[in-house]
Amino acid sequence: MNYKIIKITLFAIVIAAMLAVPAFMINKGEEVLNKGRIYIFKAAPVDPYDYFRGRYVNIRIEKNYVPVSPDTTLDFKSNEAVYASIKNDKDGLAYFDNLSRTVPENGDYVKVNFSYHDKDKAYLLIPFNQFFMNEKMAPEAERVVREALLKRRDSCVIKLRVHNDTAVIEDLLINNTPIRKYILDLQKSGNKK
Amino acid sequence: MSDRKKIEWLLGELPVLKEKGILSGENADALNKYYQSIMPPKANFQQLVIMFFGILSAALIGAGIILIIACNWDDIPRHIRAGMAFIPLLLAAGFGGYTLRRGKGAAWQESAAILTALSSAAAIALISQTYQLGGTLKDFLFVWMLLFFLLIYIFNSAGTFLIYAVALTVWNFNRWDMFSTHVSRSDTYFFALFIALPLWWLIVNFRKAPYGLKSSLFCWVITIFTLLNSIHAMAGYNDLQIKLYWALILAVLFLAGALRRSGGAGFWGNPLLPSGAVGITIYSAIASFSDFWNYHPSYYSSADNIMYKEYYGWVVIGIIGAAWLLLLVKRWNNEVELIPALLPLLVLIPVLIFPAAGGYVFDLYLLLAGIVFMRYGFKKYELFKINAGMFLLSLLLFLRFVDSGLDILLRGCLFILLGVMFLVVNIIASKKFKKAEKERKEAGI
């Protein structure tokens, strides 16, 4: 076969793979958004700018740990990939309930990394910690989120959809209002909270 | 001197040899014809400039498209935003296909490869952003590298290789950090795979023009990449393996550099040699402290991973050791290169036989290296080697006096003495070399 044809064929294969990966991600994202169960996590703050991915609000789940009894000995290593089961408490807020190396048989779970164990908490490195927004709206969102979290005047929660081991941040809610709507309402009323 | 320069010199000598009757006109013409045919092409800087701007424009266009699409317009429906993420990739695919079909030149090839690689990264990042999928930089780079590495081969693209080397280094640093006690087994294997992926392309390009501009650039990338990644290459291995690994990798860099220099590579085209030499000196200096050899089982070699770590670590050391042996055999007859190249063997003495003697072994090593370099320098009239030898001896003295807690006044005197010694030896050697040069000229040698 001609050398040129081999190159073109290889290039076509590479392009097909390059198109397939984002297509697979879209499929996964749609599946989670359509079939995933909603969990509401309490948030905690921060922010930078990611040149490659536009503007985002950096968020942190407040309960980024699994409660364990103080005398528990965990054999997980720092940075090890683990499955964290999710449950809801009596107030309807989600928390991580259990850690395992294998896929949990019951209930929803997400794939995270174990961080460290301190007394009654096993801390986790959670990969869904950025909420992307319009670059014009993001700075305002950061201000709103920061004020809500630091002054504890308003509630700030993360609405997460979970399906199989994939989690997607569906929205960031301030006083139960999606953050985009909350900022637009603020701008309309001319009242910068 | 490069191959081209050697041939140019020889061709310049032919008319003289012909005129003096040393070569017949026929023989001179035959030699001229033969060497003209094998002379490597002259480095085409104009082509290089065009290629550089091709790469730059591709990178700028790619980054611009990515930023425009990354705007994250809220008023555009999710599905359309997701579709838009494919636009740069489809454009790059068209551009790449056209370049290949028409057999366009190096600048086009570089641009097409880089644009395609960046567009692929953009598509993944933008979909991740649109669907708020999250994920880590490590996972993103992993998928991206697997997707674009073939572009290096398809377009013979040095720019894409550079992007790959940077991406792999960032990935390597992300797979493990100082606070992690867990190193993923599969990540370790994938790191080895990622190193192997562009190897064939590198070998082919080195063979084409071993001392050309492209090969020199590769040498820089390889040197920086090797040294940076070595910090993390042995993540999770035990103390002894790390010591042996560093001794071997520095000796390999040094020997590969020595081999390149003997083939005609100049200083700027051969970063392997100075980085290996400096690395070996630093290693020896550190190893001359006895504390270095007090065995500290690595914090990272915790029980759960020890088996695979031991096994994998020895495989890595075995491969680098084989490369070291191969190079050592090639450079065996050069006494002055042999001293630094034997570093891994010296490491074995404290590691395998007598850890308490480690510091003394390296004291002796520095002493011997200093003497050999000075002797060689005087013998071959090389001022650089004399100074290198004196530097090693001074370093040894300095290190031992740092250890000894000597009075500050005495230390001051010692430094002055060393400075004077450098000066005096250089003056004496210069005079001696000049005299020898004069005598050689007078004798007509």
C-alpha cells in the first residue's frame, strides 16, 4: 500500500478516536442528567481562572469526608482511587457514607480519591469541584457564593446528579435558587446583596 | 566538528594535495565526487523559521478558537454548545487531510499536527465544561496523550513531540505527589508505555541526521525531560533502587553525550554530556557524606505495594543498566570518560557490600577523578580538563572541611590557597602548552 494512503488512513483513525471521546462524554453527561438521582451537598468556597476551560467557580463540598469511628483503622493509601457511597441525612442533605475499593452493591456512589484519615473523619479528594459559568457572570457568582458561605447569611448548596460512578454538577443553588437566576434577579432589582 | 564540516575541510584540502602531487587528479576528482554525494545537507534556517512560524500560527489559531468557544454562552442550548466543541477538531481534520493528500511541506505538517492535537484537547475540555463533568488534569492528559501521539508519526512533527513531552511530564507529576502514600500500579505501567510510544519516531529521526539541528533540539528535550521526570520516575521505590537509578541515568546521559561528541556534535547540540557530567559531580559530592548511605527504607514503599515496586523498580534499573553497559562498551577505551561512567559500579559497593564505607568510597572517587583529569589535561594539553580535575579536588577539600567544623579563619586561608593554586596551575599550564605548541611548529609537526 502506498505510504501516503497509510498515513491518511491512520489520520482518519486518529480523528475518529478524537471525535469518539467527546461523543462518549456527551452520551455519559446526557445519561447522568436524564437518569441520575439528585443529591444536594452543602458547599464551601474558592476561585481561579482556567485558560483552557473558561470561567468557573471553584467550589468545595463541605462534608468532603466519610464519618468513621475514632478507633477505626483504614488501610487506604493517600491518593488511592475508591468508591464513596452517598446517602441523605434527615434534612435532605447528602453526605458520603462509606468507602470501598470495589463497586458498592447497593445505592449510589462516586469514584473519588482517598486523602487522609483524621480521628473520626476519612477525608476525600473529590473531582467535581468546578462549576463552569459565563465568564461575565462568574466573578459575580464568586462574590455571591463567597458571601453566602463566609457570612452564612444565605444557603449555598451543590445540586449533583449521580448515575453509576459518574457525577455531574447540575447547578449551584443560593437560597434554593439556581445561581444564574439568582444573579439575574439581583441585577434586575439593582440590589447587589 | 560536524560531519558536514569535516567533509568541507577535506574537500578544501583536495586541491592542495593535488597541487603537491600527493593525489593524482583522477583520485582527487573521485574523492571529491564521493564526498560531495555523502555530504549532509546544510541546515536550512529559512525553512526552520517558516516551520517555527507555522507552529506558532497553528498554536495561536487553536488557542483563539478554544477561547472563543470556551465563552460558555448561557443563552446557547447545551446540545448546540456540545456540537460547537467539535468545530475546531473538524476544521483541523480537514486541514490535516488536505496537508497529507497534497503532500505539503514541513511547515504545513507541523501546523496540521499541532492544530489537530490542540483541537482534540479543546473538544474534551469543552464537553467536560458544558456537562460539568469535572475530572482531574491527570485523567484529561492521559486520554489526550493516547489520542494525539500518533500525530507525531503521521506528520513527522517535532512540535507535537514537544507538546507530548510537556504533557507527559505534567501527567507524571500529577500521578503522584509528596503527600501520597499510594502510587497507582497501572499508572506506573502507563508511564513506561508513554515513554515507549514516540521512541521509534525518535530513533528514525536521529538516524536520518544524527548531528542535525532537529536532532540537537531532540537532545535538549530528552535531557530536560529525563532529568525532570527522573524526580518522579521512581515514585514508590525503595531507597537503594532510587540511588542506583540516579547513578545509572546520569552515567547514561554522560556516555550518550560522549558518544555524540565523538561523532561531531558541538557543545550546544549536545546537552547530554554537560548535564551528565554535572549530575555525576553533584551525585558524588552528596554521596561522599556518610549519612547518604545510611539506609532509609522509603516512606513510599509501604507494605501493600512493596512486591510490585521491587519488581518494577528492578525492571527499570535493568533496562537503564543494559543501556549503560552498551554505551560503556562503546566508550571503554577512553580513560577520562571511564571514570565518570563507572559511577553505578561504585554505588554498588556501599549498596551491596559495606554501607558504612560509602562516604569514603566517594571521597576516593572524587580524589581519583581529580587526579586522572589533571593528568590527562597535562598530557593532552587540555586546560579545561586540568581545571575540571582541580575543581573536583577543591570540591573534595571543601566538602570535608564543611564536615570538620574547622575554624573560620583557617577556612578563609584555605579558600585563598585554593584560588592561588587555580591561578598558578593555569599560568604554568598555559606557558607549558604555548612552549610545546611552538616546539611542534618548529619541528614542523
